[in-house]
Amino acid sequence: MAESTIEEFYDFDNKLIADALKLRFYPFAAESGEACRLRDVEGKEYLDFTAGWALANTGYSHPHVKQAVIEQLNRTTFASLISGMHEPALRLAEKLIELVPGDFRKKVWFGLCGSDASETVGRLLPLATGKRRMVSFIGGYHGSTAASMTMSAHAAQTQFIGGGHVVKVPYANPYRCPFGDDVGDCAEVAIRFLEDYIFKTICPPDDVAAVIVEAVQSDGGDVVPPRNFLPMLEDVCRRHDIYLVVDDVKIGMGRTGEMFSFQHGNVTPDAVILGKSLGGGLPLSAVVARQEILDVGPALALFTASGNALSCTAALATIEAIEQDGLVENARQVGAYLHNKLRALQDKHRLVGDVRGLGMIQGVELVKDRDTKEPASTEAAKVVYRAFELGLLVFYVGMFSNVLEITPPLILTEAEADEGVAMLDQALSDVEAGKVSDEAIARYAGW
Ligand SMILES: Cc1ncc(COP(=O)(O)O)c(C=O)c1O
């Protein structure tokens, strides 16, 4: 295998790896990675505007994280948390409780991925409150286990059976307001719809345990709601005695230019879900929540390798790197720079309908026509494919599969932002000029 070409990798992959776990946009086979760059098995180098689905916040092979993991490996390869204790988990829990805002008694639950953390919240909340229902948002993505999918309402997930107790309501999308473009403040209308219609018809608020929300809907299309959306949602929750849960799996840990995304709205969730970048590349998720939610009973959400010492050590080192290297500040500053550069693409390319983002999560929505906003989905697939050929890794997301998602490592420099945007610029020009054929993307199903 060591000497294999990309095409040979593709054939092995086709034969050996389940399609059910594939979300492929182009034939990339990683060999090594450092900082913001990945190298493939043929030695070609790529600038990574994905961070592997917003996971590599500190970049690839961060020396501090690497060193900490090696030292922990030398102590032991595994230590159980569910039937024992170890220092890395205790230190990490203490650190997360200190970092997550909320002037109340908090605890931490550990898991292995964002999906198990969302699922655990969904399992514990009815027990803790005696209420059966939840509210979530259309376009939300909370995971890929059965229960986390019941909370999600992404087109990729609504095909599965179950989940009647989770009521889905419209998210405040300023570019495509579900209530129409002429309703004024989309956030206000969305919140009024929840309170004046949903709560009075199919979902009595006194049977709602929690509302779960992303502060920026990422897989749903990198939708940044108006600034008043989260505070208004928090206000509704408080008035009806409903818990507010923020899913910060994808954009927490500094990505938006605050340590946690909801700090932009100045709200205080009762539970925060973390994952992806938390473990610095190793599998780890966490729920940081009010004690009464997480202490509802023993042995209710057990995964054998949850909170393993290696992942917790990597997480502690990742947080240290974020703090010591000023990565939250870098995400804010370079993110703003990147945003302006992407905005300039909108002036140049008719395909670009909207550019939005917060810090190091940016979305470029492609449309066939700026007036009708008809989604340019095939074009999005072609742009990410062409960018890949040029040496840039980027994915697309969104309910119409037409939003280029840009989530680089938080260590990105302005020079790297320029380099990546130049490749996107070229890719957009090539697609607009019809230089990327349908056949070129035919074997990558995307989503
Ligand atoms: C907001 C959000 N929550 C939860 C998840 C699920 O995380 P995982 O895929 O690690 O299970 C994702 C994954 O994309 C996500 O974006």
C-alpha cells in the first residue's frame, strides 16, 4: 500500500470501506499533516480550509498536543473512566467547568463524539425534568446516532424513522428567511412563531424539557442568525421554565472568535455540548451542564472508552495551545480578514449569492440567479472539486448542498487566507467558464 497511487487507494477504498460512512467530494488520501497543510500519498500538498470538518482547531500535529499525547501513552495506553478515575479527566472537567459560562453548579459528562453527547442530553433531560418534548431547529445537525438524529432536521437525516417528541421549528436565516423576505426581523418572527403558534398548538411549553440550538447552523448552510436571535430564544426559555441547550460541537473551542459561540449573543445555556476539536484529533466529546441534569442517576449513559486518559490529555494540551497561542483572537482577526476577502469574490462572481460567517466559520452560498436565489448545487460540487485540483481542501454544506464551507485551523495566517481565496477565485472562474465537466464529479456522491 505504501507506494500506491491515489487511483489505487480509490480502488481499495471502493472495495473495503462502507459507503454508509462516506461523504466524499474528491479523491483525497492523507499521508501526513502539519499546521494548515496536508500531504497526500503522492506527495502533493494541500492547504486545508476544512480542518477535517472543523476538528483540527490547532492545526495538524501541533507540537504541544503531540508531546502531551506521547507522554500519556508512555504512562498507559488506556484507563477506564466509567469504573475508575484518572487525573487527565478530572483536570479536564475542572478546566471545562471554569471555561463554560454560568454561575451555577456544573458537572461534566464525557463521550467519544458529538453524536453520543447530543444523544445523552436528549436522554437525560426528560428524566431530569419530567417533561417529554424538545424543540430543535430545521437545518440543525446534532449527530448520527438514532436519538441525536431525532433532534436534527438536516435533509441528510430526516429520512430516518422516529422522533415525534422533538418539534422542529424554523431557524432565523437572514438570507432565506422561512417566513419570506419582506417580514422584517426574521429572528423576531421565528421566535414569535415558536411562542404564539407552536407552543399553542402541537407543543405545550409545560411539557418541553429543552430547546437545542446551534449558534451558527453549520451543516445546515453556515447560517448566521441575527444577533438578537439567541437572546430572544433564551428569554422564551426562561419565561417557560425550559432548559436552553447549545450544541457547540462544531464551532466551540474558539472557532467563532469567542471560546464558545453563544458568547456572541451573551446568553448562558443550561447545557453545552462539545466535541470535534475538543480532543485535538482524538475522539472526545463532553456535555457541560447544570448538575441536576447530569446527576439524574448513575449508569445512564456509558460508553466504554468515554473520557479515556489519552483523549483527555490531548484535550488539555489543545486548550493550553488555544490559550497560549492566542487562537481565539487569531480566529477573530484572521476570520474577519478572510470574510472580507470572500466578500470580494461576491463582487466578481455571479455564482456567489451570499457570504456570511463568524471568525473561522465562513459560508459562501452559490446561486444560479441572485434574484430568485435558485441554489447552484452542482456548481458547488464542481467548485470544491476544482479547488481540490488546484491544491485547496474545501467542502460544501447546506440544505440545498450549495454552500462552500470554510473552517480552517484557527492558526491560519492572513497570507494563507489569501492563498486559499485565490484558489477559490480560480475555481469559481473555471466553473463559471464551464471548464469542469459533470463526469469529473460523477463518482463523488457528496450530500
Ligand atoms: C453541530 C454538530 N453537532 C453534532 C455533530 C456530531 O458530531 P460527530 O460527527 O462527532 O458525532 C456534528 C457533526 O458534524 C455537528 O456539526
